Amino acid sequence: MYGPAPLTQLALDLPPPPPTFGNFVPGDNAEALGAVRALLAPGTDAGTRFLYLWGPAGSGRSHLLRALAEASEAAARPSRLLSPSSRAEDFVFDPAVRTWLIDECDRLAAAEQVAAFHLFNAVQAEPGAVLASAGGEPPARLAVIPELSSRLGWGLVMQLRPLSDADTARAIEQTLSERGLAAGADLVPWLLTRAPRDLGSLRALIDALDRFALQRQRAVTLPLLREFLQQRLL
């Protein structure tokens, strides 16, 4: 007869921690991180209340927007995170919301682009409200309506750069630590050379590997990772 799962196993079998400023690895993006944090104490002019982040997939755009949403809520500043899956009515200004966030602006449908344009105007007219947005290209190169492109250029426009190998290794080690995993010394170098380089994919891989290790009651090692990947190919 089998007893209950060990408490250590139950404690580890949790969803990954949400994106926060603390688990963001800035690399060359420390200035952008500072600009995002500054939105928690906005000034009175548009230059301190609007921020647009751009960079390739995996550069941390979505992480920073979600971290800002978490920090804003913790500071009693209600937030609303909008994305291509949001509807046009979700973009209607609500004065109770103090922090607005629009992710993947370059993927918004036509109706949502128009709604986002009006949202920018409403936020500008509301003292203390802020708006942070993100996309894959600078505003002038986005395939959006000109009116929205111009609004995305309000305030600061900052480029996010991919992490270096050393910073990516740090991020992997941090993710392992957050999950309470002690990995073999050869695991991180292997992931650096063979796994997807964006942190979202790496963290998802580590979470899946964690669950695989728990099911087999084995330590997280390179041989286990290879076995896990082989099974995924079957």
C-alpha cells in the first residue's frame, strides 16, 4: 500500500513563480528596467507617464509588463493588461485603473488599434495614469494605423536587447533555484547551446523537466534531461 506523496514533492509541484522585477535578469537592459519601475511614481508630463518597449521575442517585453502589473497592484494602483486577445471594449478608459499595459501592439486587430489610440488620449488627460506598451519593432516600423504609431512614440521608447550567454546562464540558474532544483554542473552549458534562447521557452522547459523528475523520483541531471527530450519525440 502506498502512502501519501512526500511533502517535499508536493511543495515542488507548484506553478512557476509569476514574472516580477526580482526575477527579471536585466543584462544590458538595466536602464529599461529602471524606466518601467519609474512608472510606479509617475510625474505630471507625458514623458514620464508613457513607455514603449521593443525588441525581439524573448527579450523580456512581456515579463516587464506583467511585473509592472504585479507591482502596481501591490502599490494599490489597479492595473489592466491588454493584448491581441483583448476586445475593443476592454480598451475603454476606466478612471479607476491607474496603470494600463498593452502587450504585442504589432498584433492588435484593426478595431483594437483604434481603441488603443483613444485609450492613449484618455490616459494623457488623466493625471497620474500611466501606460506602458510593447512590440517587436519601434513605433515607426510597426504595421499599425498611423494614429496609434504616433501615440506609441509618446514618452520614452526603449529597446530591449537579448541576454548574453553569461546572463542567460544566470537566468537558468535563477529559475532552477526558484524551483528548488539542484542541477548537475553540465546541465546549464548544455541548455545554453541546444535549447531555445528565449527565457519563456527555457523556463517552460525547466518546469516540464521538474515535473518529469518528480514523477521518477530522480535528480535533475543531463542524462535525465536527454531522457525527457527523447520521450517527447516519441
